[in-house]
Amino acid sequence: LFDLDHTLLNIDSDHAWGEFLISKQLVDESAHRSRNDQFYQDYVAGTLDAVAYNEFVFEFLSQHDMSYLQAIHAEFMQQVILPAMRLKGREAIARHQQLGHEVVMITAT
């Protein structure tokens, strides 16, 4: 089992998604960053309100059709996720695959 955020990636992918939306000017910078940062701080502190966080995330998602979201997701993967992948993580996955092990990536994201 491999965890995604801060294990295979050098980042928290949830928080990075919010920053990506800001960088693309797809959401209001001030309001979105403030809430995104607070939710991340709550997550780190173990006090995250998961329902409130999901409502925050789904607010953007619910305003767009699937083809648009798929295009934005692909861009996010190329620009943010792939560069954040840790080399040692890739090597560990490849090593386990070569040994015939089943590889599972897990995340709360």
C-alpha cells in the first residue's frame, strides 16, 4: 500500500488543487485561498469538518460539465501532480511491480 500525499507526492493534492484553481483564475483568489488554507490547517490539526470541506470542493465541480472538468483535471495532473511525484516512490512502486506484487495507492483525497 502506498499513500499519495506526502508519501508518493511532495504535496497535499487536495490543497494543491485549490491553488491550481486560483492560479488559473477559475475561482476568486482571496476567498478561495483563505478557505482552502483553513481547511488544510484543520486537516493537519485533526479537526477537519469533512462535510464542510466537501461542500467547498464540490462548489466548483458542480458548476461545470464533465468534459470541462476532465480537461482541467488532465492539466492539473500534468502541471502539478507529475512534477510532485517523488523519485523514490516511483522506484519503490516499480520494484514491487517487478516482483509481481499487487500495488495499491490509497488516499483520503
